[in-house]
Amino acid sequence: MMERMSSWGSALSRLSVSQKVDDDAETSVSEVGDTALHVKGHSEGDGTRLSFENTTKIGGIYVPGDNELQQFSPALNYVYTMQKLDKKLPKLLDYVSCVFDILGVLTRYLLEKLLGPGVAEVTSDQGILYPDLPSNMVGYLLMGWFGVVFKADISRVSEHLAIALTTGYLGSLTTFSGWNQKMLALGVAGHWLLALLGFFIGMILVAYSIILGVETAKGFKWFLSWLNLRLGSGICCISKVNLKVDSFQSHFVVTTVMLVMLGFLWGVSGALEKDEFKHGGSTAQLWFACLVGPLGVWIRWFLARINGRGIGAGMFRWLPFGTLIANVSAACVMAALATLKKSVNTTNCDTIVTRIQFGLLGCLSTVSTFAAEFNATRESHHPWRAYVYAMIIIGISFSFGILIYGIPVWRR
């Protein structure tokens, strides 16, 4: 027993914790939106760096790699057992959890129709209040709730639920490519001032909508804490309920439910699309978008793995390259499809191109994650990086859009 205690103490003595602020890491936005951090023993939020010798990763935590230590500590042994269970889980579970993207597409379509021409007439294709603006604003607000303030609480229940809400639902509810294309169309038509105002006002809404979301979410969280204290643990015992999805069986149930949901939504969308295809119109566009939307979300979630890695030897780690690539590529493809639509100018081409733009590209690009990353960087020690990040995304997307869409239109 004493030998084991000595071995354990020796292993723990090799663990050293040093507080160091990393200029490239302190502004990382790996805790918001789509992004996931996979850096050994490194906490981006508070700049703490953990360095272990001879370590083993157990349950996402690096611990001394001494087998005797793991056997001696019941807690570490439990985590080790859970890690072995997790290895049996399908790696595609993260992609299945993006099933909520179809609900995001439906919400975006509903807001566009309610506030667009013919109903409330707040938005239009000819002004800076573009049709996707209402859904983007709602997405900004909700990202402050589920992607910033409550993301850690949701992740404690299930990481996949957090992915479903932020990457799936909010990522599909908001769209950057639609925003860029509307401003591009205004510029190509000669309304350059309106296009610039559209981007400027849009960025103001990005900044203040997510701030409003964060502040209201913090207020609600404080209210829940106050309510729990006033009512007492005997009456309000929600915190004692174990809702965490932390076993193979519970993960299996969650996966099955999400697969059933995805299959049901795809089946309904496919059946309705088949009925509406020959008629065309916005209803057919909606159901087609629901069918192809998940593909855009999956590509964006795959690209999100690049966030926080930087380029080369870790340079520019503060720049979320995954979100940048997703938004810029979606904006460029949307501009190319708009050029194709003008060149071919047939009803069938119009219908198919519009559906791909609204569904696939609308879900591939996102403003909610972009807004969360912008806000996190703006509140860091280097707030200027947030504005550089915004100008890079908008500048590259708009410049490439001019080359792809503007020049062919002007030549004709």
C-alpha cells in the first residue's frame, strides 16, 4: 500500500501547472459556435497551459500515464472505463446531431415570408433590409444564449445536443452567402452606397444582437439561480436530476432518436418536394432546401475542425479559418450560380439554382457562428482582431463575387 502511495505521489509530482497568457490563444473562439478545440492540456478561455510528462488522455483529460495510478484511483478508473465505452460510439454521431438544420431552414423560410413582400413588407430584394436579415438577427440573438452563455451547461448534458443547436439549427437559420449576394446584386446594379450601408448595418446588427443575446441569457441564468435559492432544494431540485448523456446506452438512444428524426424529416420533405416540383415556386424551393441542407451543415462542421489551428507553425490561430472558408466558398458558389441563372435564363434552371442557393449554400454559410467568433474576439485582449476578421470575410467574399458575378453581368 505504501509503495502504491509512493508511486502515485511520484506520478503526481510530475504534473506542473504554469500560468501563461498566449497571445495567439487568448482570443481563440473555440468555446463558441461550431468550433471544437483539440489542444493538449490547454484551456483557451483563461490562458492556462497544463504541461504533463508521460501523460495519457482519459475522457478528454490528460492524466499521468501510470497504470498503477489509474488502478489506485477509483475516479480515474471510472473515467477510463467511460473512455473505453465512448470508443464504441460511431464517429458520425456529430454529423447525425446536425439533424436540427432542417428546423433551421424551416424557421428561416418562415421569417423570410412573414416579414417579406406581400405580408409585413419589412424586407425586400432592392434594399439594405434584405430578406434573410430577420433570420440572421434571430440567429445572432439565440447564439448568445445557446452558443455562448448556456453552451457549457448544454455540453454537460450532451456535446451532441450542443452541436445540434449551434451548428445544426442556428447555423442553418442564419446565412452569410445570401447576405453577400444581395449586397453584390445592389452593387452590380449601380447602388454601391446601399451595398456598403448594407454591410455596415449588418455588422452593427451582428455586434449588438449577440450582445443582447448574451446579456439576456446571463440575466435569465441569474434568475434561475435566485429562484433555486428562494424555493430551496426540496422544492426546486432540477440541479439534482442527472440528465447527462454519459454512457453507451444513452448515446445509443440519442443517436437512434436523431436518426429517426432525420429520416422522418427527409421523408416528408421528399414527398412534398415530389408533389411541388412540377409547380415550382417558393414551396418547392423550401422542401428541396430541406433535402440538401444537411449536406451544407456537414461540410461546415467538417471545416470547423480547422478553427483554432492556424497556418504553418500555428500562426494566426486567432483567425477561425474553418468558418472563413465555409462562408467565402458558399458566397463564391452562390455568385457563380447567379451568373449561370442569368446566362441560361430558363424556368427549370431558375428553379434548381434558387433551391441550391437557399438550401445547400444557405446552410453551408453561417452568420451565427461568425457573430459568436466576432464577439469573443472583440472582448479579448486584442479587440482589433475582430474587425480584421470581419473585413477579411466580407472583403474576400465581395471581391470574388464581383469577379464571378459582376464582370459577366456588365459584359452582357
